[in-house]
Amino acid sequence: MLKLSTSIWKIILGFSLFRLVLALILPLTPQEAYYWSWSRDLALSYFDHPPLASYSIWLTTLIFGHTIFGVKLAAVLWYLGFYIIVAKLVQEMFENEALTFWVLIALNASIVFELYGFVITPDSPLIFAWAATIFSIWRLILSGDMKWWYIAGIAMGLSWLGKYSGIMLVPSVFMFFLISKDQRKWLLTPHPYLASLLAVIVFAPVLIWNFQHDWISFAFQGTRRTSGMSHWQVRFAGELLGSQFFILTPYLFVLVVAAFIRFSKKIMGPIEDRILLLVSSGFITMTFFTLVSFRSLVKMNWLAPAYWSFVILGVHYLIQDPGRFKRMKIGLASSYVFLALGIGVVTVPNVPLGEGNTWSGWRQAARDIDALSDSLSQVEESHFVYSTNYKASSLLKFYMKEQPTSYAQNIIGKDALQFDIWEGEAELVGQTGILAVDNRREYRFKSKMITPYFEDVSKYKTIKIRNFDQDVRTIDIYLCKGYKGITGALE
């Protein structure tokens, strides 16, 4: 097996160091705070996603503390593993160090393959485990050693522990073995089926948790989403197109789409196993979610695991011709400009991005709530902290000095995802609530939402965040006396 050269290691470690710096200087996103809050209450699984991202946050914060860096480090480590696997895969498939170099340069030029390297979400471990599965299949092809089936099974199970969309690996791998004339023989052996069983065993914690909770995760991710599908609409497809154009960068979007079209047309004809495996890795995911986008909203990150293999194929095609190679380098330079502008914007403190800024103001709100909480404690007034959005609740919990239990919209009778599983509202009856809510449309707050649930509601303070002579964020803090509970509010 070919080893990675020093120059390739320098590229991998150099970009990892860059992501470490970003983890030190960038703010915590609401989603990261939400997954961090899971890590403070370890369970076999959680309401809307499997647990692997939060397990990794638990580990990195155990070592580096409950800090922004401690949370984001989990993403950096997952992506370090991802890029090592991709580099070894390309090097072994094509035995071309220049190709490996330019694949790494191309992947790191995209927003999607940088973002989840310093923002920890379920996509970070999913992308790592996806690549590990494909790499294991490749090693199986090279060696014929059945042990790689079981390593692939473990990796596939980890992808499911990362995110439910890892299930797309099953038809992707099956597609490869069904089409490949040389590898089809494996389907007549017990190994792929035993490896699948091993994947299920790795995934067992999620199954056990869902069994204990009436299969609510599968209902949320499956039945509820499919029931929300509408008739055919071009609007959703247009939104998906625009989001992918952004997260890949314009040049890499064209490269991926061109590679998808060029190589997918060859899969039913004579095709090398290495090419077929890379096509199979992303073909079904890209096709499936593109078709779904004509019926329903497809979030911009759902196609992310499909892209890296088509980036490899696209670079492989372009690097073989000097003219195309020259144009590719110019295109990648444009992607780095695009990426630099994106990262540069979010490094500006309190950058005025309108709805796009999801993080500003919450540290200050937490300080003010800490002060109010201290004053209530001094007069022995029982109280709790909440918001009408689960993401804001998670940010408040993270930034408050003692990181106390926080509550979300479930205490006013609204669905709040994982917060619905945690402590309910019964123990809070009679206490004073400290509410913080901002002016983003996503939060959709009106005071009439909360007044039925309390004896008295009054605004305590308004926090206004400004920068560049523009309003960035407004956060209102309310003092809500005498919580009635959900039942009490209906009486």
C-alpha cells in the first residue's frame, strides 16, 4: 500500500491547523450549542439525530473544557481523519501524487468541505465515516481480504451513528457490487450480509433508544418529512440549486455537475472499478435528493457526502490535459477567493448579516441574565431560564456562567425537539421564568405566546447590538412571574 509523502502530509496538516485557528476565533453557532447541550446529557441517541457528533463533543470538551474551542475541536478532528482517508484513497487508486495534491486543494476550496471542519454537526462524522466505508471497499478490491468487509461494516454503522442519511451508503455500495463484473461475486458470499449485520450492531444504541421512545426519531425524520411533500414545484429545486452553487463555490459546482454527467453515463458500460466505486459513492445520493427537491425542501447540506468523490473524478479528468489543467487552477483560485470572502465576513465581530447572523448578542444576554438570576437568588425567588426557540435556549445555557439547565418552547406547549425529551414543565410551576428572545424571523415571537402561561409578564431589558452603523441584533429579556404550567394555562 502506498504511503503518503511528506508534501501531502504538509497539505493535510496545514489545512487542519487553519481550521484549528478558525475554531479559536469564530463564534459558536446555535446548532453547535444545541449539539453541545446533548453532550451534557449523554444518551444512547437523541430526538432528531443520532449521537456521534455529541459523543465527540463530550470527548473534546472533557479535555479542553466547555469552551467554543473545545466544542469546535470535534469537527477539526473528524475532518483531519476525512482528509487522511481521501488522500490515501486517491493515492492508492491513481498512484499520482500530483492528483492527490490537487484533490486536497480542490476539496479545501469549497465552503462545504471547510465549514464542517470547524463547525461540528452530524455531517462532520457522517462525511468521515462515508469516506472510510468507500476506502474499506477499495482495500477489499485491492487485497481480496474478507476482513475489509467487516471494517466497511463498522464504518457504515458509524455513518448511521453520525446521521440518518448515512443509510444512502447501502444502495450506493450495493450499486457498485451489482455493476462490477469482477466484484459481483462477493454478493454470493455471506460476507456482505454479515458486514451489514455488524453495521446494525454498531447502530444498535439508536435502535434501542428509539424502541424506548416509541420510534420518535424515525417518525420525525421519515414519516413527518414525507408527509410534508407537496406537488411538483420548481421553487424547491431552484432553492437547492442556489444553495449548492454557494456551498461548493461556483467553479466547484460546475466541476461536480460536469463530473457527475460525464462519469455517470459510463457506469453501464466498460468501466474500471476505481471509477465505478467513486461514481457509486455519490450517484444515488445526488440523484435522490435532486429528485426530492422537486417535491420538497432539501436542505443545503444533505448532498454534502456525495460531492467529494465527484471532486476526485473531476480533478482526475482535468489534470490529464494541460489546457484543462491550467483552467482548473484558475477556477480553483476563484473558489479560494469566494471561500476567503465567506470566512472573512464571519470573522468580523457582530457582522451585520441580517438573518444570516445567528450568533451575535447571546453572550451579552447571558451575562445580563446571570445578573438577574443572582438578584432573584438573593431574595430566594425560584426561577428558570428559557427561550421560545431551542437554539437560543442552548446558546443561553452555554454562555451562562454555571451553564444551568435551560428550557425551550416546550414549556408553552410547542414542539422543541430534544427539549421535549428532557425535563418537563411540571417542576417549574409557580416559579419565575427569565425569557430571552431575539428579533430574527425564525423565532417568530409575540408576547401573547407566553402571557397565558404566567401570572405576570414584563419586559426587563432590551439589548441592541450594532456594528458599522447598522442594527445587528435585538434581544429582549422578559421577567415572567408565576408560571402556571401547560395545564394551568388552559384552565
